[in-house]
Amino acid sequence: MIVRDFHKLKDTDKAVSDARWTSVRMLLADDGMGFSFHITTLQAGSEHTFHYKHHFESVYCISGKGSITDLASGETFQIRPGVMYALDQHDHHTLRAEEELVMACCFNPPVTGTEVHREDGSYAPVAELAD
Amino acid sequence: MIVRDFHKLKDTDKAVSDARWTSVRMLLADDGMGFSFHITTLQAGSEHTFHYKHHFESVYCISGKGSITDLASGETFQIRPGVMYALDQHDHHTLRAEEELVMACCFNPPVTGTEVHREDGSYAPVAELAD
């Protein structure tokens, strides 16, 4: 059994930051669960465009207020506590935090922890990371 | 892109209840994400023994207060907001809710939605469900 505390991990190298967001990696590929699990905090007023071409991701809003736009359809959905979106089509999307958003995220395949967002908003596929 | 709201699903057949807990299935096997994602609420004062012999599960505490005991080692860990446990060894465990616990749960393989806890605290493996 693995037991971990967000409040401890957030001050370690398990907290990965980029422009106006921080993601605490609670579970990664080497934990052997077959998915990774992150608590991601997006700063109030920030906007992010991501495109996980090689991963499925689900994102559940724990707190905050914002919106997500599906860039293929142009549709926008409100993000509030209790709302989840799932990128089942590897959807290219823009996320906006009106207030600070705290999100519980699951990735399949699991993130290894070394990924950074590439220029196209994606993480590299596992095979490329292994190169 | 799938977008769902816990506050709407909790009044539908996506909310599965058993003795003193309710699990809202936000994502299930047929969503094709490769994992399922549930928001599970355990009543204050309740105690639950589970043994997912055929699934990996991670559980992140959103709110509430309780504890988990690993029945193999006898160790007990406090559950507070921000604490996650992951049953990477299919660990047989007892969960206690001192206050109402709200937990974000990921299952691999994904739950299909029809599972009930069997007498041994497990869910049936996918192959048996298909029988």
C-alpha cells in the first residue's frame, strides 16, 4: 500500500511547475498502477492550451471556477467544483481559471514524471521518453 | 470530450449505494479511458473492509477525516484532505470514516458499473462479469 500526502509532496520534486500552474505527482508510472494521478493547481486569471495526443486524461474540479473550450467544436463548458471533463478523443483544448482551480487528474498511460509540455501542448509518448 | 457534473449524476443510476457509502461513477469502462473514476462518499461513523483482488485502486481524500488499516501489516494511516492511498498490492484493508469522507477514486481495470462487493470485499474480475 502506498500512502502519500499532497501537503508534504508539494514541497518536493514531485511538484512540477510551468507557466502559472503546478502539478503534484501523487502517482507516477513507476508506481505500477497503470495510470498516474496528479493534483494540479492553475493560477487565477491564467489560460492554458493543451493537446495530449498520446494520453487520455480526466480532470475533476475540487475547487475554483473556470471554463474549458473544445477547440475542435468551439464549445465552452463551465468548470465548477464537481465538474469533470475527460479527453477521450485526445481533445485539443483551452482551460481558463477565473479563480484558482484545484483539479484531480488521471492520465493513461501514466506520466513518468519527466514530461514537459511541448510546443504543440502535448506530452511526448512513452516510447519517445524511453529513447 | 466528455463533460459531467457530480451534482447532476448523484441523482441518477450512476450513483451506486451500499451499506453507508455512495459512489458516483463519473467515468466507467465504456467511456474508453482505460480507467474508471468515481466520487465516493462514506458516512460518518462507518467502517468498510474491501479487498480488490482484481483491480488497482487509488483514493484521494477531498474532505473529511478517517483512517485506513492495511490488514496484512496491521499498519494504520490517518486520512485527511490531501492524503492519497493506492492499493498497488491489491491490499486487503479497512477504511473508517470518523467524519463523512469524500474520496476521488481511480480503478484499473475500469469498473463497468455493474459490480457489487462480494462477500470477500472484492469486485469480480472483468472476465467473470462478461460471463
